[in-house]
Amino acid sequence: QLQLVESGGGLVQPGGSLRLSCAASGFTLDSYAIGWFRQAPGKEREGVSYISSRGGVTKYADSVKGRFTISRDNAKNTVSLQMNSLKPEDTAVYYCAAVRRPLSISRCLLSDEYYVWGQGTQVTVSS
């Protein structure tokens, strides 16, 4: 069974940092493109960042560009999302998702493109 598990969420003050991790269970991530998504209460799920299977292509939502960095370590079967300069509006449940094919830049932040999802990790930015 293909599973993703997110970790690293928590409560942080505005301006602080968190590092989220996405680990795979039951499969290896090196053939999969990975996306990070988030969903705040009462809002639709939003694509945050994307990384291709070998890490050569990345994309960020405008709302996080310059603050978040996606990376992957295929040897450790994990993908990370480093989040700096966090704002209260970054508060949401964060999900990682996987798809076993490369995605176009125009579609890589669309949740419908992915078919393996984690359970999510809560990130709360508040003073």
C-alpha cells in the first residue's frame, strides 16, 4: 500500500521557521514527482510547491515564493519543505502528495494531478 507521512508541523511565531518532511512507506519516491499542498479552515486546498522526481524542476505558489524551499533526498526517501519567515496566513494543514509521472509547470500545483496523499500536518503561525 502506498502511503505518505508528513511530519514537522507545529506552532510557531510570525517570522519563525519550520521544516516539514514527507516520507514514503511501501514505495520509493525516486520515480515520483511530489507536491506540497495546504488547506486552511473554510478555504480550498492550495498548491504550495512542486518538485520533479529527480529534483531538477521546482515550482512555488506566489504566496510562498522566496520564503519556502522544497528539496528531496531520494536516498532517504524523503521530501522536505523548509518554511521561513512564516506569516499567520500560512496557518493550515499541510499535505504532501505524489504522482508517478512528470507534471507540466502549468498543472503541477493542481491537486487533481496527484493520487497518493498523506494525512497532513498542522502548521499554526501565531503570537
